[in-house]
Amino acid sequence: MPIQQQLQQILNGLSIAPLSSTTPPVGDPVRVRLQPPLSDLQLTDAVTGEVDLTMVAKEVLFGTSDLEPDFASAALNSATTGSKPLANSLGELVSLPGTGGLLTQLKGKLPLPLEGRVPVTVQVQWRLFEDEGGAPGAELATSEFTISGSATGPELSVLLKPELSKLTTGAPPAPRPRHLSATVSLSAGGISVGPRDLPAIPIFVPALPVPAFVAFFLHTNFSASGDGAVMIVVPTDSPLGGLGLLRSRVESVRDVAGRLSELAGFAAFVLGANELLSAISAHAHVIFLSARDNIDNMNDIDLIVRGWFENDTEAEDEFSSMILVGPPDFGVACFNARDRKTDEGKFTLKTTDQLFAAVNDLHAASPGVRGGTITIDNAPTGGVFFSADFGDRLSSMEFV
């Protein structure tokens, strides 16, 4: 069978076969390959050359009846190369000693079929698509996945970005469908076939539920020095009922983010989560408030409880830094006044794809932020006893 026909037959029989689950645990890759495997594949080729003959002939008398062992000119004896005998003047044939014969030389190529093993080269373009009604839709942006190893070989390992959802008491979102296809060309012995688009296979990407909460710190830079304290607030729909569960969930998401670190945002969250967990662990005074969508008066919350003869430290007008954790666009609005009034100043802190937003120092009219965004909704007011900033001024808050 001609090589081109063999290649086309192989190409027509190719498909995409999973090597792992197409609904992998969040943070694990999907592995696929072309089926049947094409590694070390070779074709058999029958080669037939054209025949081109050249013949030289001469009547001779051999001085011996033995055939010439070699037709090389240097090896021919004089009896072979001597002149042709003639009849005498009377027309009589003269009997000469020797053996009559015909000297010939044959040159050319014999049409022999040759069996050859021809290696096959595979070229693959892998492509990922969004889902539209159960079929491939728009091509997926490269920021949504990362490929390990070769992106053009017959095997593929791809890690897809999970949907980032808010961890709540309800069920997580269903895995998001994607579609993986391959465009394949084959070549061997200077002959190519393709490209051919193989039928796409569905892939289902599980969601990553991210715990949502805010941590307010007594000192700047989340410091636990002196009488350092931290107040953690989680919204009403959160299943986080205590500090231990919160730590466990943050560590779990951090570990997944570590495996997704080549995708935007996740490497930054690993650093932010480690910073947060270290800061919380360093504090002797940790207040955990669950099921709180808002706080109208932080003065009602004891941040540090002291003995009978010392004043307790209430949360109002005490915080100097904060860290917000949650899925993209999760936010908290903070107010200098009680009852979430905006007249003394208000800002809104929100997360991005880095899943955290950290303010190291609230003592500014427009504090800086890492990992997220901050919007000054109402500029802070100043007075005789306080400056126009947000440090040691917060009195109420709400999740947005």
C-alpha cells in the first residue's frame, strides 16, 4: 500500500483518549493522548526502480571454451579481444582454432521490490474551548489553562483554571464544562497528509470554593507586638464556625493554589495566605465573629478583656491594618462612623483573582492595598482629636 494511503488510513482512525479522569479533583491536570498510540510507528514501503539497459555485443572466437571469469576490460585475454576471422581469397572458410561465441555486456537497474521501515512524524495542535449548549464554543483564553510538557506532541497534560466561588453553606457550583480538540497532521518519507480536526472530548472543571472573611488587626503590618489583637468576621452564609475550621479551609485553598501557581493570581494567594496564617498564629488575642454580615457598632465588641481594675479594649477606633479573603469581587465596606454612616469617611475593599486584599496601614486618607482594590467612597474627615484618615477610626462595617 502506498505511503500516502497508509498515512491517510491512520489519520482517519485517530481519536482523543483520556489517560485520567475528565472531571479531575480541583488543582489536578487532565491527561490525554491520541489513540491509537503513535510512538515508534513506522510504515512499510515497497520501492521499485526503473529499468535502464545498455548492451554491447561482438562476434568473437574464444581461445578456450572456458567462460571469461570477469568482463572487466583489463581481465579479458587476447583470444577474446582478437579480431574477427575472415574467409580466404578463394571464398573458402578457414578453420581456425577456438570456440565461437558472442561477447555481451548488460548494464541497468533490476526492478526488485525493497521492504523499508519509514518513521512517521506527528504534528498536533491542541485547542481548548468554552461550552455553548453542550458543544465547543469560543476558544478558551490562554490565561485559563497551563500545559505541562509539549503542547504539540501526541500526549497532553493540561491544568485548567477552576471557577472561583464563595464558600457557603450551600452546594458548590457544578463543574464547568470545557472541550478539548486536536488538529493532527502526519508525514513520512517526504509525504504528508492532513490536517484533520479530531472530534472534541468534554472536560469538566470543578469549582474552587474560597472562604470569605475579613481580619482586622490592632497594629499596622498585622503585628502582634505588645497587646496585639485581631478580630475575624465571617458572613452569615459561611460554614466557618470557628478559627480551627477557618485555618483548615485557608490551608486547603492555599495548597490547591500552589498547584495552580502558573495561572494568574494563585501564586500571590499562596504568599498572602501564609502571611495571614502566620499573623493570626502570632496573636494571643483573637476574636472570631461568625454569621455577621455587618457590624453597626464596634464598641459593643471586646477586643481585649482585662481584669477588674483595668479597662477592656473595645474594637471601635482601634484597627490599623486588615486582610480580606474571598473569591474575586468579594468586598467589605468600612465606615469611620457608627451605623454605617458615610459622613466621617467610608472605603470599600475588594478582592481580585489573587483572592486576598491586604492593607498594611490604615493611617492614610487613601490607604495602599496589595492583591485587591480599594475605593474611597467618602473621604475621611479630620478634627481636633483625630486626623483625616482611617487608622484607629473604624466604627462599623458590612460585607458587599
